[in-house]
Amino acid sequence: MEYKTQSTQQHLTPMKYVEVSNIRNEQVQSEKVTTLQRISLSLKSFFVKIKEKIRDMWKAVYNKIKKKKEETNLEKENEEEFSTNSKYINSGDFNSNNLHNINTNESHVCLDKEVVNIM
């Protein structure tokens, strides 16, 4: 009888160890899964932040380009107005209504130039 109990004990002991190790393995695996989930979430939030920063940077670049274009257009308009004003001043036609038509469309300016040339 002693032999049977020993064999039974020997047989049970490894089974208990296997069960405990299986439980421990499951715990370790679940810990690994939760760690992986935490890493995954932190990576997602990290990349979302990077994506937002890149988007903000491109918006800033776009706004700077847009502002620069507007400034360039204003400078061109000012140069055109200055050149038109200097043409009238150089023509010596100070008393006519041509100076009032400087900011109008080009057809008036062309007519004014013809009037100035006739005078």
C-alpha cells in the first residue's frame, strides 16, 4: 500500500505543479496582454499627437503662403497705382478729372491716356 500512495503522490505532485504553472502562465500572458494593450494605446495617442502637430504645422505654412500672396498682390496693386499716378503727374495734367479716375478699371485709364495724349 505504501507503494501505491507514493506513486499516487508522485503522480499528483507533478499535476499540481502543472496546474499551478498553467495558472501562472495564464496570469503572465494576461499581464503581457494588458502591457501590450497599454503600449498600443500609448503608441496610438503618441501618433495622434504627432499627426495633429504635423497638421498644425502645415496649416501654419499654408497661412504664411496665403498671407505672403496677399502681401505680394497688395504690393503689385500699389506699384500699379503709383505708376499710373506718376504717368498723370508727368503728363502735367493736374487740373483735369483724370486724377480722380486712377482707381477705376483699365478701360477708363486707357481713355484717360488718350485724352492726355490729345491735350
